[in-house]
Amino acid sequence: MMNTSRIVLYLLGVVLMATIVGWVSTGWMNYKPAAVTKQITTPVHQPIYADASIYQDAFKAVENHPALVLIRGALVNHHLLAASFIADTLRVARHQNIQRVIIISPNHFNAGRGWVVSTKEDWLTPSGRISTDRTAVDALVALNLVNVDETPWMQEHGIYNILPVIKNYFPRATVIPIILKNGASDEQVDELSMALRSWFDNTTLVIGSFDFSHYKTSAVADQHDEASLKAVVSLDVTALSTLDTDSPPGLRLFLQLMRGDGSTKFTLFHHSNSAKITGRLNSTDTTSYITSVFTR
């Protein structure tokens, strides 16, 4: 009887072990590892902002201008000596639902491939991260109107000096950064203007980041700026090659976008120069600033 019981227990144990092994084998064969989500990190430009407090001071110094209807474009300086001019001018569009900013600047150091250069990387600023509108940039590349080159941007203050102000007033906006070398042809600039209109809707703001008269006395700078103002107010692109500005082709692109959009009403915000701001009126190396907005 004892031997029979042991045999029964032994057989039951064998069956149980076989069942367990079967379960384990079946489960292992059918095992599918959990999907691994690949984290795609967009590279970012990280310009060095020597003194981020400049922007906080600029935001505090802005004036209370009356709201304007549907601002389509803004001209601003990029020298941070007049950072408050940038903040003051762009602030008037803060009530708009700006989702995209086309920002146009000189290519100060003639860096990168081609006459017109853009980037597909994002940006880190003291005010937060800004995304580049890669869909728009890819489309412009496909049309052979811009080259993507990631080398110029750490030095290009014409772009990165404006970005913290954009982030502060238009926190959800993406950017289409465009820098132009002097020498870009009128035909190329005009073709680019036509293509950019595809992204120029009522949630888009165009910013021209330009300084004007350079390396003159304050009095001479004022005289040169009179001609610049006359051309800008009338959107006269035929006069740009004679103007004292750091980017005739960039200014042409900006004005052509305003002309094509019918945004021809000019409102001046600031006109000054570095000699007046610093009180060094005998300086012979001034840079002048003209800031304004354009509406329909």
C-alpha cells in the first residue's frame, strides 16, 4: 500500500512538472517584448547670451503704445545697446495669436553655403526653447531657394539677439530663420518672397532684423537715415542698393513680403543711434536704428 501511494505521488509530480514546463515554454515562445519608444531629440543652437538681464531691463522699459490692428511686419535693430527698442516694437503685437515668425537678418559673417541660409535646429534662449518650423524650411530647400547649413548660427546675432523677445511675447511661435549674404540677386530674393507667402497667414509675423547707418558721425547718420526712411515708408525696393544698411537683400525680402501682403501702412516707433544713446555725440563709428511696424 505504501509503495502504491509513493508511485501515485511520483506520477502526479511528473504530470505537474510537465504541465509547468509546458506553460513556461508556451509563454516564452509567445513573449513579445514591450515596444521601446525611441526618443527623438531635435538638436538645438545654444548661443551665449553674455548678460541675459539686458532683456529683463528691456521688457521693463517698454512704453504703453495703443494697440494696432493686425501687425504683419516689424523692423527692429539687433544691437542690444538698444534692446528696449526691440522689446518696445514687438510688444505691440503681443495681443495677436502669433504662431509663426519669419525672421530675416543679414549674414554678418558670410558663413555657410549659398546666398540664402536657414537652419533646421531649434534654439535655447534665456526665455526658453524655440522650435524652428522644419516643414517650411524643408519646402524652401526643395524649391532650391535656401540652403540649410548649421554652421553660421552661434555667431549670427542678427537672429539670436531677437529670439528671447520673440519667446517672451509669442511663447507658442515657431520660427523660420533666414540670413542673406550681400550679393544675393533680386530675382532670388523675389522668388523667396513669393514662396514665403505660403506661410504668411494671420498668425504669422515677419521680423526684419536690420541696423542702418554704420561708422558715421551722428549727424551724418541722420542724413543717411532720411533716405532709408523714405525708401522704407514707400516700400521702394529700387532704392535699396544706395542705402546705408547692413542688408539690402534682406530689407528687399522684408519689403516685398509687405508689398505682396498689402501691408503698406508704416508706423515709426524709434529712430536713434548709438552716439545719442551713449551720449558720445562726437563718435565717428555710430550705428543707427530704425524700428517700425507695418499694417494693412
